[in-house]
Amino acid sequence: MLRTLAFLTAAVVGTASAAPAQFAERSVDVHGKTYRYQVFIPADVKKQPAVVLFLHGSGERGSDNQKQMSQGLPPWLKEHMDFPAVVVIPQAPDDTEWTDKADADMAMAALEKSVKEFDGDRKRLYVTGLSMGGYGSWQLAVDHPDTFAAATIICGGITPLPDPEGRQLFVHGVPKGQDPYTWVAQKIGKTPVWIFHGGDDNVVPTEQSRKMNAALTQRGAEVKYTEFPGVNHGSWMKAYATPDLWDWMFAHTR
């Protein structure tokens, strides 16, 4: 009888701990402001999971903590709820860029809070972003060269790109007179990068990614480059559907 009760108790406890994969809302305070963000939590999340930081594009800015779920990695995750990593999904406020210091600090704070909450593996932190988030991913790789085990950057860039709202989007910190692509390639250190871009992108010129690929190749860095012929700006759909993308990402540790 005692053995039966012990078995039933263990079964109930085991069932209760097997939480399903889900998206959850969180918030973080940075420089006196509160920012809300989303987190994808894998089913029955294990100790020290990998943690991915996703940066959305300019069209998903706001404060509703919902628009950033509409493009890129979040919709892909909704169709792949067996994804094994925690994914941090912050939202940049209106009229800002991921390359701005305030937004970059907020994204890193959301990542840090998630790493602490889920006991994330600091040797397996990754960054990925599309369009404005691609620019932001380059910025974070430059500013935090010892943080990310790998980066996947989709239709992003380095040099100034006019924003529809009149701002300019670019990677900050490039010294005057230096080639920006060579400088970024040097600053990101040993971070492996997989770059994706549409061959017919009329929003962020494909040449931005071609030049970054060339600069990284020139210095012997680990870089993969995939260009989708005939694809315009929405190359993230094909990028996140690339079969070996995540195997490549998670094969890297710091």
C-alpha cells in the first residue's frame, strides 16, 4: 500500500512539473523606465537552457508588448513549440532604434533578467534580429563581443539607412575615417555570424550584408552568408525556415 501511494505521489508531482511551452509577459526597469517584453519558455524547461535574444524590425515598435510577436522568429516559434531554448523578445518604443543606447541597454537587461530567472547557460547566449533588429544585432555584437556564442543577422546593415520617420539607422561608434565594415568585423571579435539577405531588397540594400560578409571573411572570422535570389525585404521567413540554422547556432558555445 505504501509503495502504491509513493508511486502515485511521484506520478502526480512529475505531471505537475511538466509545464507546456508558452509565451509569458515580463517587465524590466532600465534607467528609471519600465519596459515590457515577452519570453518564450520551452516545455518543462531544463536547468541551464540556451537563451536567444530576438530583435524585431521597425514596424513592430510600440509599447503594447504584442506587435513584436507578429514578424520573424515569434510566428516561427508558434509553429515550433518544441523549440529547446528560452527566447527573449523585447519591444523597442516608438521613435527609437535598437542601435540607440537606451534600447540596446533595455534589450541586454531583458536578456540578463531572463538568464537569471531561468538559470540560463551563459556560455550559450545567442542574438538574432531582422531589418532594424539586424542593425541592432550588429550593434550588440560590437558592444558585447564576449557575450554571444553566435549571431544570426537577417537583412540588417551597418551604415546609415534613412528611417521612414526621418531618423537615421546605423551602427554607432565607428571612428571617423575608418571603413565601417572592417571596423565592425574587428570589434565583434570571434563571434560566429550567419548573415541572411534577400537579393532584391529595396529597403536595406543587399550590399550591406555582402560587405559585412567580405569584411569578416577577409579577417578569417567564422561567417556564413545566404542570399535569397529574387527576394525583397521579407527574407526572414526563409531565413528562420532554413533547416540547419538552429543546429548551427546551438553548436557554438563560448
